[in-house]
Amino acid sequence: MKNLRTVVENAAELGECPRWSVAEQALYWVDITGQTLLRLDAQGGLRRYPFLQQIGCFALRQTGGFVVALRDGVYLTDADGVLEKMLAPNPTDPACSRFNDGRADAHGNFWAGTLWEPRDAPNGKLVRVRPDGQSDVVAGDVTVSNGLAFSPDGRWLMHADTRGPALWRYPLDEHGEICGERALVRRFAADEGRPDGAAFDAAGTYWVALFDGACVLGLDIETGHTVGRLNVPARWPTMVAFGGANLKTLYITTSREKRSAAELAAWPRSGDLFAVDMDVAGLPEPCAAL
């Protein structure tokens, strides 16, 4: 069994979207509740980029700065996190929905999904912003959009509904366009936890954090079967990212948001940022061409 280590204690109330910058040899992640993007460098220096809205996810830009998905829309920022312009509005009412999980793909697009906060209808959407700045809604029929990841061969887009709880895959053509209907990969049992953020390793295993499940599972996307498991000493892991000098370090964000004193006493490391050494490396995270 692999041993996880704490990288940053109390890293976030609701940690999400860890991203490793190969160029900077630094790890980024967000605290959605704290409305902050954070950066940890190789020397342990921590920098915070505050926002005036909740930030669900982000991507680094090829030209510097960030693409950030805030509650009401997707924006460009400069290298200091200062907003430059909106690229795409939240396609549903930001009074009762916000952007959640997202990332850039190998074609320079930025994808971001929304969650429907009442949790009473599949009103979540998946938005794509193209390098020319145009945006479209490419998928929906989920309540909490999550689990977004692109297979190493570029043939599949993974998409989960945390509320479902279920995981699907969409086929992609050579241009990264969805070219068929989604197919169910796995529906999760009530006692397993719920699929949250995820990342592929270079061999094609899909590693997904199971919120309320205290673990990260490695899945075969052809069968949906479990091929690996990492127990996490926090009940609410939220997302994973490969990083480190050889991309063999798996970083895991977690949440402590809205948890009772009793729950936090039982799971005192909730909210920490963890890392574990993996046998198979991950893939460099693409930057958005925006």
C-alpha cells in the first residue's frame, strides 16, 4: 500500500483543480470557498491569487496568465491574476449554479462544467472555449459536472456526474470534437463515494477522487473495473494531478467545507493537500491557447 504524505496542511476549505506546471516546476490549485488560486513552488513558497467570486477551475495560458472559470463566467487574466476580459458567461443562472471542474485540452481549448446548486435537476452544462475566443455548450444532462479528463490517445473525453453518481465517456475525433453519444463507463454504489476530479496516467488508467469515499480509484475506461486504489486520510478527496520532476507524483486535493466538528475530529486531515509516489507517470497538462 502506498503512503500518502501531507504537502500543505489546511490547504483549502474546498480544494480543487490541482495543476502542475512543467515549465515552472510548480503546483497550482484552487480553494473554491476561499475564492483563491494558489501556487506552491519547488522551494515551498506559497502565493495566493484572490478573486471576488468563487473560482471553480482554471488553466495556464500558453502566453502567460490564466483562464479562470468564476461563478458567472470564464475569464482571461494576466500573470498576476488580474481579470482582463470575459470569454463566456455561465450558461445557466449564476444565482443557483457555478463553474466547477475544467481544464485545457491538447488543441488549446478550455473546457469547464457547471454544477446546479439545488441538486434537484440535471441542469449542469459543459462549456468549451476555443482558441479564437468563441464558446459553445457541448454537453449537459448532469447535475454536478466533474471528472473531466482526456485520454492519452486523444480518443476519449471522460465526464462524470458527482450527483449521479456515474461516469461516462464521449468519443473524440482527430480534431478533439465530440463525434458520438456518451457511453456509461461506471455507476458507483452508494457506499463507494462519488466521482469527483480525475486525471489519466500515461498508460491510460483513469485516476478519480471519490468524494465521501476517502480514496482515489484507478479505473480501466473500457470496462469500468477498478485496477488501483489509494486510500486517502481525508474523507472528501476532490481531485488529482500528476506532477513533480518526473510526473510520478500524484497530488490530491481535499475538502473540509461544511463539515461538523465531529466529522473533522474523525477526519482531521481533511482540507490538506496530499502527495503520493506512483509507479506510472502522468502526462504534462496542456495550456490554453487563449
